[in-house]
Amino acid sequence: MTDTLAAFYHDQLFRDCLPFWFPRALDTEHGGFLHCFDRDGSLVDDDKSVWAQGRMAWMLLTLYLDHERNDDWLRWAESGLQFLETKCIDPADGRMYFHVARDGTPLRKRRYAYSECFAALAFATHAAATGSADSAAKARHWFEHFVDWNFTPGRMPPKTTGARPLESIGPRMFTLLIAQELRRRLGEDALYTRWIDRSLEDIARRFVKPQLRVVMELVAPDGGICDHFDGRTLNPGHAIEGAWFVLAEAQHRGDAALAKLGCDMLDWMWARGWDEKHGGLFYFRDVHDKPVQEYWAEMKFWWPHDEALIATLHAYAITREPRYLQWHEQLREWSFRRFADPRHGEWYGYLHRDGTPANTLKGSLWKSFFHHPRALWLCHVHARDANV
């Protein structure tokens, strides 16, 4: 079995996924990346997600650094970074837009700062690839902007009246991920360590509920569960993504307690998310098994399956517990049978509960060259390290 999984994921990335996206995703007229593609790669919409510009640049730069110094990958990534800098920043306040037209005309700006976090990832990786002090400074700038926007009281405009305040695991997860990547690419720094420690503490103390064997998406400011639709809603795939962020830190530190936390998060949310009837991971569940109000709760989205592929294989690589490899194989068989398109490559984004495609989109404002290639690359790395 040596190298079987590692070879599989390498093949899927470089023979199936990457050729679907490039070079067709390059916008040779306006710069940056197009990403709203139908099954056969035809363009459905030429608008651009600002998230996607940073995400796709980061993915290309990661492959450039960790796989092959391919000059095309570097050049394509730099096109995305240039588009981010010249077209995607609101001069009025220095924040990034969320959605722009092909030429960069601003269309939508959101209250949260996730466009900025993906810019931080991309610039840090560019700095590591090129030695650019300017890119390193930009990565730190966007990271500091992200944590200030998310964690300084009153900085982000409120979404609700404030009568029933809720806090989200999302900013903690993103802060953990960005700080880990900046540390990896730019070097150890007390700023990154401080935010990693704070994020881990918040996740463990407020969002992980051992008595219920669950990881919450939203909690009250004191960590309590809000017994209403939003407060009860779980996103198993998102929590499983958080689990592998925690496992990555456990591996970096050689910390057994953190490894247990990451494995608990994975174990509990796998049990909550796996669909015993049809297979795959539910998108939403209720912490008390009550009905969920979102009509897409039982659909199967591509990205939770990518995150669970990473988490199960990473958990196996760290612990060598057979159940994690069994879960990984169970998930891999289901996902590549249902999401994959052998004729045109890549994965469909959205399936019905029974695993049939809800539509033929391969890319959208949400799906781009990020979750799936990241999973293929990291699964290749973990499989290689685990010798499977």
C-alpha cells in the first residue's frame, strides 16, 4: 500500500484539478482570476470574488514553494496580487471589497474582513517565494487589520440589534490559520504566537462542549448555548476544518493535549455530520437534533468533504488510530464517486442529499481554486508522511 494514497492525491491535483483551472482562469485583459465556470469550463459569469483572488494566488504560491518552482505559477499568482492591490481596496477606508466586476468595478462590500485574511495568506507566501520585504509587510498589515476588525469591540458594524449577542467560531479559526501561515512563511513572531494562543483558548473554552460532544458555531458571549435557530445550528464540516487547524498546531508544538482536542473535535463532528442513509456530510445540523430552518441543511457541499479528507488523514498521520484511516477511505470513496467529473475534471460544488448534482457549477463566487486543491495537496503530504 506504500504511496498509494499519496500518489492518488498527487495525480488528482496535477492531472485533474489544476488543468481544469489553468490557464483558463487567467484574465489576460484585466488581470486577476476568473472562476465562475460551468462543468466543461465555460464561463458562466465574469464577476470576481475578492476572496478568490487571494485564495487562488495563495494556492499557486504554495505549489510554487512546496512542489515546483514553476515560473508560470509565480507569474499567475502575481497577477492576482496586483489585481487585489489595484482594484479591490476601497480608498475611503482601506478595507477590501467582497465582489467586483471583471474590470474591478466595486459591486459589493461586506461588514466582515475575510477578503483581507486571504490577502494576508497570499502576500506572506509571496514574500517567502520571492524574498519581498514589501509583500511581508503587506501580509502583516492585512493580518493586523483582520484581527483589529474582528476583535476590537465596536470596530465591526453590528449585524443585529444587540439584544441577543452571539459570537462566532469563524474569526478564531481564521486567526489561527493566518497566524500559523505567517509564522511558517515569515518566521516566528510574538504577535503570531499571541493570536494563536488566544484563538486556541477561545475555541477550547467557549465553542467546544465536551458534555454534549459538539463544537458550536455560535455561542453567547459567556460561551453559553443560545436556544434559538441560529444558536443551535451546527456546521460539521466547518468544525472539522477547525479540527485540522488545531491538529496542525499540535504537530508543530508536539503537544499531546492539543492533539486530543483536535481529535475530539473531529470525532464528535464526524458523528454529528455523517449521513448514515446516503453517505457524505450534512451541511447543517441542530445541536439538540431539532429541525434546522435553512432549506439547504441536508445538501452536500464540496468544501466540508475536502476539509474532512484533510482532517481524517492528518489525524491518522498523528495518532495512527485505524478508525481515522477507515473514515478517510469511506469519505474518499463517497466524495470522488459523487463530486468528481471524470469527463471534464474537478468537482461539482453542490449535491442533493442523495449525492446527485444540484447543478453543474465547478466555480462560483464561493468556489474557486482553493478548497479542493488545498485538500488534494495536504492529503498528498499527510499520506506521504504516514506512508500510506
